[in-house]
Amino acid sequence: MIDKRLEILKSGKELFEKKGFKKTNVAGITQLAGMATGTFYNYFTSKNDLFMELFIEENRLLKKNIMNQVDLEGHPLEVIRQLMYLNMKGMKDNPILKEWYNRDVFNKIEQIYREENGKEHTDFVYDAFIDVILKWQKDEKLRSDIHAEMIMAIFTALISVDTHKDEIGLEHFPEIMNHLVRFTMEGLMQV
């Protein structure tokens, strides 16, 4: 007997990767999975719900991969540069994670998901990195007067700047990101 939930996840992932969020619908997902459309709702409340589950899992895998690539014992500025670069690259290279940059779509999906599941289920942007921040604070490499979650929120804000690079100016963007990361880290390393 096939696991229908797993089939829906696999079919949804395939269609979201090929067509994107907007052009994917529940009927197409269930057709690809070889089941009736109504079966979908036995496992997921909506297309948004399925997408967010896939997004969170893809994000978790990306963060795990990043953490395995970076030398966390390096200088904090270089570690953060690497983490942010690998995170942005990984998000842009993954069709599901790339939807993060489609802010009209993603903001709506995230808001609905938060309402249905609670805020604690959407703290996925940098959760994998908080242990690094806590260790640096303990080792007095980073300020401890700023709570680790606030530091994570600062890094999330930096990543969010990437969604506005067209408005900022593409010709300036890589240099702006480098400066923002450096200025932020210099401020956070003033122990």
C-alpha cells in the first residue's frame, strides 16, 4: 500500500520545482500522485500548508549542508560571510526555496501558515545558526548584551535586504551586502 501523504509530498515537490507556487494547484498535485483531489485534504489543509512543509524541510536540509561546509572555528566575520553567502546561493539554486524571493507570494503563504500553526513553526530562516551565536557569546567573541535571538533577527534582516536588490541597484548590491555584513559584525564583536 502506498503512503498517500508521501506521494502528495513528492508530487507537490515535483510540481512546485517545475512550475513554481503560483502555477501549481491541488488538482495537478493529486493527478500526478494518482489519487482523487479530495484525498489531498485528508493530509493537508491547503496548497499553502503543503508548500510550507516542503519549504521548511528544504530549508532544514540546506542549513544542515551549510553547517557541514563552514569552519565554525574561524573568525566570526568570515564565518558569517560564508554562512550568508551559502544560504543565499542555496536559496537561489533551489526552486522551492527560491520562492522566498517572490515576496508577494511568500509573505501571503507565511502569514497564513503562521495563523494556522503558530509563530514558533516559522522560525526557520536561521535556526540552525543560533548555536554558533551562543557559543561566540560564551567565548566572548560576540557581545552578550544583545540576546542571541535578536542577533538572529539582525541576520534575517540582512538576508531580507537581498529581496530588495532591484530597488537598491544591482550594480551596487554585492558591495552593499559586504559592507552591511562587515559593519554589523564589527558592531556585534565589540565585546
